Amino acid sequence: MVKKTDQYYKKILSDIQYQVTRCSATETPFSGKYCAHNEKGIYHCICCDSPLFSSKEKFLSSCGWPSFSAAILDDSINILQDHSHGMNREEARCTSCDAHLGHRFADGPPPAGIRYCINSVSIAFKHSPKKQSAIFNPILGYKDYIIISRYKNYLLSKDNAINIILLMTSVYITE
Ligand SMILES: [Zn+2]
């Protein structure tokens, strides 16, 4: 897990971003910029830039916050039991930096029935990089692409499958 000081987060975050992600506050419903946002891309943690949700799993709900039916990777979100405010809820935190993101509820769409209810201020949207996904889609799943995206400069100089697969093997060992 990424360990940073409160001073660091106060410096890089706006006041509302800090209050939500580091102090578990909640933004006002229907106020967030990603509530009705429907472009294709990835939502990253505002604190540590880890990819958390894909637009593929985003759905419109009437709850007032951005809603997702799944995390981008099984282990990208850490679920904790939250008994605050007289309720029993599942709190969703970024696995990498422990940022509070929102909550997870069991009233999402089928088949999983999951709804991640996420504060807009805790995430940052980035468009899918079209050039790279065109190279990798025939070989890799999209989630695998996310893992290796940090090696994009190296990968872009290698355009055959063998090199990419060999590199992926080393990525999984060193991650
Ligand atoms: Zn994070």
C-alpha cells in the first residue's frame, strides 16, 4: 500500500477531495461531475492514480452518485464494514492508497447485483488510449492491458505478439 502523509494529500487535493478520500466525507448527491458522465474510458483514484473502474461497468442510477456494477480488477477495491451513522454498510476503499471512495450495495443490475456508489471527487476520468488498445485488443483482454499500460513506451516500440507476451510474463512476476 502507498503510505503518504496528511500534508502530502492536503497539498495535492482540493479541500472536498481531501475531506472525502482521507476523512470519509460524502459529496452532495447529484453534485458530482461524473454522475451522468458516459464517455468511454477509465476512472482512476484521485490520490494515487490507480485504475479503479471502467466506463463499461458504469450505469445510470438515481442515487445521486456515479454507479458501477464492478471494479476494474477484483483486487483494486478494498471492502470494509462501516457501522457509522447508525447503518451497516460496506465501505469501498482504494486498495493501493486506502482512499475512501464510497460504498458498495447489493442493489445493482444483474447478474452480480452489485452497485459501487462512488464520490465523483475521489476519482479522475481518463479516455481510453485508442492507439494502444488497437494494438493489444486481438491478444489481450482489456484488464490485462490496464496492468501493462505503464510499460506503454516500451510496448509501442514492439509490435509483435511474442514480445508482448514475454513482457507480460515478467510484469506479472515483478508486480
Ligand atoms: Zn488510491
